[in-house]
Amino acid sequence: MNATLVAVVLSLFSAVAYAAAAVAQERLASRSPGAGPLRLLGSGAWWASVALNGGAALLHVVALAYGPLTVVQPLGALTLVAAVPMGARMAGRRVRAAEWRGTAFTLLGLAAILVTASGPAPRDVLSVPEALAVAGATTALIGLLSRPGARPGLRHATASGLASGVASALTQTVTVAATDRSGPLLGVRVIVVALLVAAFAAAGLLLSQTAYRGGLGAPLAVVTLANPVAAAVIGLALLGERLQGGAAGVLPALAGAGLAGWGVVVLSRAAPDAVPADGQEAHPVAAVLALEPETASPEPALLPRPTTGPGHLTPL
């Protein structure tokens, strides 16, 4: 079987597992918005999401052994595509028409990317200095994005996507170097890079859990976009990966990326708002009153009571 086809199939299963984990994390975050990392350790639901993430990561690792980053990472966008119907089913609702449109745009864009990005199985790996330089630059970016400020959910989602994308790039170095029979199985490079992979994978998981406190759609969309961007930059700049067709293949790849990105945006806009912490859906009238306090009617207690005659009050 073609190595690229194996990578695609494994990536599809990995995306479904990641989607299930994201839905589980979002539901846990919406029910316990103030839960810290230590409190999560005592939650069986959180450990279930960790197990799903672990299984998805294992499939992802094997996929990276067969296909280049420019093929495997864009398929991570299917996580959002799978999470939409999963989240809708868990919420007891139907998938909206806009969500189906976003799914179609994403799939068409991915198809264009795969046509131009398909290449041989990866052979190049990062050196220890290159891996440390990538880790240092990524850590600095994550630190900037994690500072207190406005819109923490989207910033933490971006940081999570960067951490996950870099972890994938480093994972490919580990898998290729470990299976290279010309060197030791557990050389210095494999050990050092494996430790970096564990650190960035854990950081991506915790950052995504924080980002999902504001809902699933927009944060997951940002994670889905930031992840392949980070990995593709490393693959093209440091691992010698190239697009099919040379310079002529850049335009279809960019068009596919733009179409897939628009599909992700449509999906994130079509996703319903986050469920409140008590697990109950917000009432539409309550949402209107919360968003437009100026036009809301005065509270009944402040209204004068109607009368049936002089000096007689009718209770409300």
C-alpha cells in the first residue's frame, strides 16, 4: 500500500479520536469553568479525554512515520469536521446547514492541499540544536500568548495549536531517527527530542482545556488552523519538504488552504454558544435581555401597580 495513503487513513482515525476528546474536554470545561489542573486530576471524565488524546496521538505518530508533515498536519482540520456532528449529538440537536457548508469547504480545501503536498515518506530529521531552537522560540510565543489579558480563550487556543504542531514536528524526528538502523535506537537526539515532545504535548492539552471554557467552536477552529501552520513551517524550512509541481504547486496549495480556512471559519461561526456551567441551555429571552439591557423592560417590582379603584391595589 502507498505510504501516503497509509498516512492519510491513520490521520483520519486520529482526527476522529481527537474530535471525541475535544468534545469531552469542552463539556467538562463548561460544567467546571473554574477547575484548575489539580482538580482535573480527580475527574474520571478528564482522564477519559486524556486517553482519547493519547490514542489519537499514537495514530498521529504512526502516520508521521509514513507521510510528510505537509500531508499529515492539514488532515488535522478533520478534527473540527468530526467534532461538529459529535457535539450536536451530545447536545441533542441537529447539525445546521451552515455547519454542513463549512464541512464541505474544509474537505474541498484539504483535497487541494493533499494533491500538491503528497510526497515521499519523510527521511530528514531535526538536529539537536535545531530542535532546541524551535522549542525555545515556541516557548517564548506560548508565554506571550498565555499572559493575562483580553480574549484568553482564543489566545490559549493559538498557543495550544502551536504547541501541538511543534510536538508533531518533533515527533516525526523521533520516529524517523528511532527507526533509522544506521544509529542507536535511543541516541541522544531521540531522548532529547522525545522529552521535548512530551513537554509540548502536555502543554497543548492543558492550554486547550483552558481555551474550551469559552465554548468549542471558535477555540477548536483556532487550534485546528494554528497546528498545521506551525508544523508546515518547520517541515518546509527545516526538514526539506517540498510541494508537488514546484513553484506552480504553490497557488493550488494556497487556494486549498484558503478554502479550508474559510470552511473552519464558517464552522466556528455556526457553532452554538457554550453551555452555561449549570449544564442548562440559555433561554433565548434571557440572552436578549443580557445582550440588550437598554431595551429591556423595567423589572416588575419597579412598575406602579394597577388599581381597580381609588385606594384599592390589585396584587400582581
